[in-house]
Amino acid sequence: MGADGRIGPPHFGSEREMLRAFLDYHRATLAMKCEGLTDEQLRRRSMPPSTLSLLGLVRHMAEVERAWFRRVFEDHDAPMVWSDRIDFQAAYDASESTRAEAFAAWEAEVETSRRIEREAASLDVAGYQPRWGEQVSLRMVLLHVLLEYGRHNGHADFLREGVDGTVGA
């Protein structure tokens, strides 16, 4: 475990072990970027007209986890977390949200995603992506969600620096 509390991914391992570890590392990175901040600081927007905030990113990633794990592999009709329709942008508006609310939703979705991945017989397990109307593999979903975290953790770097000057991986 690193000084920042995150467990770094291994340098060797199976494809599945590596994907799982890198995804968990990026999940931990998002949580780390939010540590020690008040609800008000977590809701601070990047710059008008953007509604992007650290809390909005947490809410958005709850939607991503649900859309790519629960809705693909378990319940195609599961409602989204923050909107009545599939609107990933709605999650970014965290103006009325709290750390407790956003993190509870995100952590619950992460645990569901982890369970789905653990229970899958292989990375080749197929699920149905309702938005695309086609089958996708668990491998593809893990890679897609990992890339989503990588992209948004870059945003989180800038957002956190704007809140209190904290920088770093």
C-alpha cells in the first residue's frame, strides 16, 4: 500500500488480475481526490458554464458503474441512479448533493460491479448493452470503465488543485 492509501497494481499477473487491479486503483484514486474536503468544496465547479465538480464526478462514475455492469450483465432495465432516462450529464449537477449521498451510491455500484466481475466465469462472458443494442464482453466493459476512470481522474486532478492547491497522482 502506498503512502496515499492506494494499493498499486501488480507488475505481473493474469489479464483479469491486471484489469481488476488497475480498475480498483483508479477507483481509489477518485476517492483520494475527494478526501478531506467539505461538501461545499466537493460541489465547487470548474468554470462556468460547466457543472463539473468532484462530487459530480463521483455521481457520474456511479452512473457509469451501473450502466456498464448492472445494466449489461444483470438488469437491462435497472433505472439510472440520478436520472429517469439515460442521461450521464444529469449526474454532474451535484448542486444539491452531499458527500454521503454521492459516495453511498457510488460505493454501492462499485460493490455490485466487483461482484459481477468476480462471479463471471471468464472475461469472455457476454452481456447485452441496451444503449448499443448488442452484446459486449466483460473484458470490453472492464477496459471501457477503466478508461472512463482514467479520463475523469485527470479532471479530478485539476478540480482538486482548484479547490485547495493539492496536486499529485
